[in-house]
Amino acid sequence: MATRRNPIHAIDYFTVRLHAASAQNILPRLESVLHATDPAHQFEWHFLNEQWMLFYQEDVRRQKILTASASGAIFIACLGLFGLATFSAERRRKEIGIRKVLGASLGSITGLLTRDFLKLVIIAYALLRPSPGGR
């Protein structure tokens, strides 16, 4: 087994801070320093901002999928609520007509129809709201 002349065996990589403008001049010098110390070691380099982008690329993809799924679920829930409101208004059509003939305003009729749904929404919010201390 050939021994390496690298005096620091525990380190597989080094971090160097440099400006992007001087990278083309410094990278060949860094490679020559590495090969002077350990000729068998392969020189490879990465920019930190590109590595961070690769680390978070999967998270960004998951975020887009979850956002689309949540948006679809909210849309379906809104369609269900709209259907329920339409069904309720259809069942109470005669009552609404009589109230209109007797002089009820649009606001009072709207309040009459939304009162039941508003109760359900408030109960759902009370059950599902986040706790004040976080999780």
C-alpha cells in the first residue's frame, strides 16, 4: 500500500475564500499546491453558493408539490361549500321569495343563508387554530 505524503490525513477538503473575479487565476495555483503535497490526490472544486443551491433544490421541489396539493384541496373544499350553499338556497327558495315579497333586504336574506355556514366555519377554526405558543 502506497503511503501518501499528505501531512494532514483527516481532512478531505479545504475551504478557501476568494473573489469570483480572481477564481480563474487562483484555482490553478491551488491545484499545484495540492499536487506538490500529494500528487495522487484528485483536485476538485465547488463554489459554496452552487452547493447550497443543490442542497435545497429538493426542498424547493417538495414545497412546490405541497403548495399545489394544498391549493387543490382548498379549491375542492370551496367547491363543496359552494355546492352546500346552493343546495341550502334551493331548499329555502320559497321562504326567500316570501321574505322578499314582505320587504326583506338583500343583507338580511344573505345573513339568513350564511348564518349556518358561519357557525360551522367558526367551530372549525376554533378546533384547528394553532396554539399561541407555537406547536
